[in-house]
Amino acid sequence: MTWLLVDADMLLFQACCACEVEVEWQTDIITTHLPVREALMIFEDLLSIKKQQVKAEWVTLCWTGVDNFRKKVDPSYKANRRATNHRIKPVGFKEVRRRLENSYKSECWYRLEADDVLGILATRHRDKTPVIWSGDKDLQQIPGFHLNKEGDIELITEDQADAYFLQQCLSGDTVDGYSGCPGVGPKTAKKLIPVERFSLASSWRVVVQQYEKKGLSADHALKQARLARILRDTEYTYDDIELWEPPTLPTLVTTDSETRP
């Protein structure tokens, strides 16, 4: 038996966009409408298919709450979306969401994005065999079972999740509006932070070194990490958010014999 954790923001966005209708009333006046029942049907059909694929006994819809904590870390977080007229929500999104929350087990936590809710639940209740379903690549930071685009369940290990997190710290995310380390894209980040023989402490040192090469401080690297980080179980308790802290490297001690010429 499995527990399907759904990125409900993603799924509802797709369902609403799929059935929007534009109506031209007269010259220069066009409005967009949403057939709510059709959007609900698309959402529920897609959910039913995925539920059957993973043989889920339980399903929980995870939603984004208000007052995103990352905007306290950096007020410009996701500000680029409005600056570039990025479409945030399709028409009718709030109403369809309200109906779904009344019909399905849902989780929406103050100050957290849906990604964080998914990450916390998946790492807090591993005994229930949670499976994450999200099209957001950021969720690769979360260790555990994931439903991929092909409909297969894949396991992301702790090392793979941590490596991807630090790769994100370097490459940044233009959609979410944090820059990462200048000149470091996803391919370079993977080379700098390989999964093989992964060490969180030594890999973090590599991250800081890359920022310092660009004239940026360790504090700047840490801010990027906190923006990139998807929360896990121990990092959230009843609205108390514990921002990610980097590991400390052990001090290397040399013996007298090692220092003699």
C-alpha cells in the first residue's frame, strides 16, 4: 500500500488551462471563462489514473499557503514573475481549489509552498510509503519515492537528493527568481557536485568556493541555498521554520612529523 502525495497546485493549473474558453463580446473586448465542472473532471480523471498506477490507498493534495517564508530570506523571490507578466494563476483557480479542498484530504500550511508540504510529509511519514507526484524538478531534493513522467516509481536516495539540492544552489532557478552562482549552469553544477562518493560537507565547500571565485561571499551562497531548499521533516514544526544551515568541516590536525621537512 502506498500514500500518494500530490502537487495539487501543478495539477490544478494544468486542468484549468486545459479548459479555459475565450469569448469575444465585441471589438476590443475579450474575456476568459472557465467551465468549473470540466476543470474538476479533468483534475479528478488525472488523479484517478495516477492513483491506480501507484496502487495508492491514501491520497493527499498539497497546496501553497500564504506569506511565503522565502520572501523574508529575499524580498525579490519570485518577483520576476510579475515583472515579466508571468501568468501566476489561471481564471477560476481559487474556486476550483476551494471545491477540491472540500472533497479531498488536503494540506495547506502557512508560509509554505506546496513543494515544502510534499517534502515534509514524505520525510516525516516514511512508514506509510509515500510517493510524490509533481512535475517540479525541485522535488528531486527530497529523498524517497517519486512518480516520474513515464508513470514509474523511482527511488531518490539521500545522497542523490542532497547532491541535487547543492547543484540547485549553484545553478539557480530563473522561474523562481534566484540567480545561483554566475556562470554556473545545470551541466556545470552536476560536474562540480557529483553524486558518486558524495559528501555534504565537502560539496558545500565546493559551492562556497565557486561563489568566492565570482567575488561573492559565503553568506550570499547561504542565501541562495535557503531559497533553493525544499523543507524536510525536521525543518518545520507548527509554523516554526528552521532555515538550512551548512555542515561544518572538521579541522585538519597535522602531527609534528608531518610538518618537518
